[in-house]
Amino acid sequence: MAAYIVATVQITDPVKFGDYVKAITGLSEKHGGEYVVRGKVAEVLEGDVNPEERVVVSRFPTAEAAIAYAKSPEYKAGAKLREGAGTVQTRLLVDPA
């Protein structure tokens, strides 16, 4: 069953946030993940959404692979680099198809 990590991101310090991005580059793929989409919100269609927000959707072959990525020591070390550089909210979605 495919699983998706959906992250919403608001960056306040692009330089510091860039250190985090460099640290985790390639890590998703090591866990079988692939980026489906990543980018800035093009237009708010409904709700209270920051128009500067970024959205990242990554697909993994299983929920276990997605969780292994998110809980890996490498990811956790990278996440520490983004402290104070913005906010990140992540969700795990499982596709029952």
C-alpha cells in the first residue's frame, strides 16, 4: 500500500532552512521515496492559508518506509538544522488502493 508524507512549510530564514534541505537531500530516496510535488502555493482556493506556504508531497512504497524515513537518525539530525528557520507540519496518508 502506497503511503504519502505531506508537509506544509513556512520558511522564515531561507539560509538556515537551506542547511536542512542540503542535509536531507537524497534521504527520501534511500527509503524508497520519491517527490510527487513540491513548491510554493500558487493560489489559495479556500481556507486560512499563508500564500507563502510551501507544500511537499513524497510517495513511499509503504507506510513503514515513510515512517522509517521520518524517524531516521539522519532526518532527525537534519531537522535540528532547521530549528528557528520556519515551521514544518507533516502528515502520513495511506492509499488503500
